[in-house]
Amino acid sequence: MSSKEHAHRLGHALVGTGFAEPVSTTWKDNQVTIIFRVATGVETKWVEIAKAIYMAEKQNEGLIQAWKTDISKLYFMKGNKLVYGWRISVMSQDMSLSLDHIIMAMKGELQPDIAFKGEISEMAFTGFEGATDRNVPKMGSKKGAYRAETIPIDRR
């Protein structure tokens, strides 16, 4: 398969995600680069796909189908307006085999044993279960939330 065919294959896979539209494609020996648009409101879905591609790259390090991927935003001027597009660049000695793995990652077909667990982004506060609301005014105390007109004023 030629580099041009590899570029078209990757572009077709991007279109297959349902929210990416290739704008320009370049290729040379062992490298394919595509600049594309991502539909408004679905960038987080694209970032999840990018994460899957990088996870697959890491899994394949040192193997014959190993590749290097650069996924980034590319800013440029369009007339007098600053705009951006996404860029994916894949470098590989065996592009056909590498694209097989990249496209599998894009489709979410990774093996379960390498599924990304992710960071803990939220967790319950320990020791807070059953605690009373801290903003409830306490009798005889100046702690807690009060309406402005009912704030107890200490006039010593």
C-alpha cells in the first residue's frame, strides 16, 4: 500500500468517527499527517479517541508495528482570523500494520486488559457522612449562615 493510500485510509477512519472532517492530507515515506476539523460540542469525544490511540501506541512500544503519533491543535490565520484545526501525524516503519491498530483503537476495540482506568476525579469526603449542615445557624453561636437582617450583633 502506498503512503497516499495510507493517508486516505486514516482520513476515512477519522470520518468514520462521525465528528471529524479532514481538511488537508500530506504523506511521505513512513509518515501520514492529516489536519481536520472536529464538530462543535464533541471535542471531548475526540479527546477520548486520542487517548485510546496513545494507549495503543504505548502498548505496542518495541513491537514491529510500533509507531509514533503526534496529535495536537494547529493554529493558523485564515484571512484576518486566528483559527485552529486538529492534526494527527503517524510515523511508522510498517504503516499498514500500525494503522490496523490505530483504527482498532479509534473504534474502541482495545483488549480489556489494557483498558484505561483513568484518574480518580472525584471522591467522597471522609468523615463527612452524617455530619450536620455547617451553614445552619447555631443558637448562642456566631457561626453558620444567617440572613443579613438577622445577623446577631454583639454590642458589648
